[in-house]
Amino acid sequence: MKFTAILCVWVIAMEAFAAAPVNVNAGRTSDLQTVHSASGQFVVAGPRTAFAGAGTSELRTNTVLVRLDPNLLAISCERIKLALLREFGMPDFWRGSIYAVINPAMTNNQPPVIGAKAFTGGWQYRVEVPPLIEKSKLARGLVQVLLLEIANRTAGLRSAEIPLWLTEGVTQHLLNSGETDLVVSDPRWNFNNVNVSWVARQAARRDPLNTVRERLLSHSAFTFAKLGEPVTDDWPEESWKTFQASAHLFVENLMMMNGGRAALIGMLFQLPHYLNWQSAFLNAFKARFPRMLDVEKWWAVVLVHFTGLDPAQAWSMDTASQKLDEMLHPPVLVSASARELPHRTRLTAQQIINEWDYLRQRVVLKGLSGQLFMMRIRTPPEMIGLVDEYRATIEAYIARRDKAGVARSLPGLPPMRADYLVRDVVKKLDELDQRRAVFGPAKGPATSALAKPAL
């Protein structure tokens, strides 16, 4: 999935870092232009002519693409930085220079590539972008490097790792809440040797979360735990859009909290000193979220109010716990042997996945996924995230198992891919069961040790 392979960050400490951008036109230095941004933080280099003829047909058919040249890119960098500083109420006390290079060797619309290197006096950064790129993709890359520069102001030799939900949430917030375009495109017309572009704006202020609302009314939002998982290249586009909407709403609500913006900046400063962003997040928001479970509960309430679900129609916690336990122990017909008549009992989802053949378990698991989806309508806000994680885990297993095949290895033989998938999903479901125990003891019927489906 090309649009989610956002950034590639590497860190090499105490090595020579070129102060000037790489010559993207070797042997044609006269065609290379270097521009310093207004604040001096950005040094932008690229072809002087910007390959004016390249990508013209793409620009005509794709209005979200922008053709870059050093001057336009320098302006866009400054606009995005000023918008970011304004949102967080920060002065422009930058420390690390950022070298931006327009690289014609890159594929058009390829995600920006970011590098960070440490020196005795601090950090320096490098961003490489193609001549043609989507505005949102360029903005995301610049927001990422700016957040990285802020975080590394307190770093030693270990660079911070910015979570994707934070980069995407801040990017969407800036793109949808500003009154001016953050990414500047080249003029499309020329009148009397003057390049101009028309910009039309509505007088009525639009809802910056309208797209998010439409998305989350038809798709289940990502849980907080799911937001923190790494994005893979095989993500479908629909999942990426749901991730964007979830991250946007999550960051928006964090910023609206009392002291939320300051806490996010505090999290950035602490990122280099932790091995994972979750620890930095909890430390920065410790006054509001003592535990990760508190974040999930808060996020569930936010989703309920935002999507318009009526909390008055929700079950009590005890009833919801009972219903969820019953769903996770689906009734099935089993028999101890082929000669015995089958009898009805309840098995855990783990037993069905681990002991049944895939074609039979798939039918039960698809039904369970549908029940979990319907259950979220009546689930208390505190439990919606857990219910969604159960459903997402089961659906992800089905999708991967469909590709891996139905066969598993015989006893004594090396494990097959399906065996690893079964092991991983059982482990994940066990972890979710432990989290479910926080809401109260399971009251479901006892499960049977017999797991052989009736023939």
C-alpha cells in the first residue's frame, strides 16, 4: 500500500552530514537551485527548471498532485511549520536544520523519505521528495520531520520515534482547520507574463470533522491499541481511510482537553527517553489517564458522543459482560467419537480455532464477527473498544487464513504458515480475555473439553 508507506527514518550518530543538499543533477550544477526559507530552518534544493514538462498530464487529471520547485517547497515548509507552532502555542526556537531535496530520481507521488543524524551540537534532518506529490502526503512528511525536530531537542544519541497516529492526526487537523492552503502549488495560468492561480473559498466555515463523521458512522473506529500498531504495506485503502479518520478525531479530542496541547508537547520531549511511545504518553497524560485502560474508556466515550449513539440505550456493564461472554462461547454440536450422538455445548473461540478444521471454524467465526458488530450498538462506552478488538482480531485471522490455506501440518512435521496464524490469534484472544476480566468475572456456561465438531 504505497500511500501508507509514509516515512523511512534512519539515524547514524556522529557521522559527517552534508551541509549542502546532494546534487540531484550531477554534471549540471547550473540547473540546481538552493533556497533558504524565511526562518532559515529549511534549506531547499532542486532543479531550477522543476522539469516543467514532466507530469503535466498527471496534473491535469489529478488535482491533488502538486509540482514542486525549491521556492514553492520552501514556502510550504514555512507555512506548515507556522501552522504547527500556532496550534501548540510554541515559539520558533528551532535547533535542527532541515535539508529538503526535490529528487527527480524518485517515483512521482512516492512518500517523502526522512533521515536524521546526530552531531555533537545537535541533530540535522533531511527530506527527499519527488517532483510530483499529493498535497496531503507532502504535508504529512513535513509534519513528521517537524515533530521529530521538536522531540529531538532533548535527545541524546537516540532519536525519537513519532507514532503514526500522532503524525496523521496533527496533519489532518492542520489541513482541515486552516483558512489558507498549507501546500503551495505552481500557478496554472499566465497573463501578460504574470503567473497566476485562482483560489475560490466558501464564506461559510465548514465543519473540519465532517469527513471523519461520515467515515466513522459507516466504519468502526480504530481502538487506541489498534491506533498504536504499525501500518503494513498490505493494508487496504479502506482501512487506511478509517485509520486517518480515527487518528484525526483522537488527536482533535486530546487537543481540546484542558492542557491537552501542552501534554502532547510534553510527550514529544519525552519520546527519546523511552523505548516505546506508550510510556511517554502515559507519563505526559498521567493526570488524566493513569492506565491504558482509562485511555480506552475515554476514547470509547468520545466515539459514542461523536457518532451519535445513545448511551441511554446501552446495556449495563454486567449485562454487556454476560452477553460478550456468551458470544465468545458459541453453542456448537460436538461428539466424542463417530459412534456417539452429538450434543450441544459451548466452546471458546480459541478451542474452535485450535481444534476444528478451518472450513467448519470459518462458518462459526463469521457468525461471531457479525454478532460482535451488532453488539457494539448496545455496548457501554467503556467496553466498545474491547468488543471492536475482538471482532478485528477474528476478521484479521479469517482474512489471513483464507490466503494461507486450510491445511495444517501433521504431528511431528515442521509447522506450516497456518499453524503460526492459529498460534498468534489464540495468543491475542487470550490477551483480550485477560483485559475482559477487568470488567467483571465471566458468568458464561462452562466449556466442554470436547472440541470435535459433529459430522
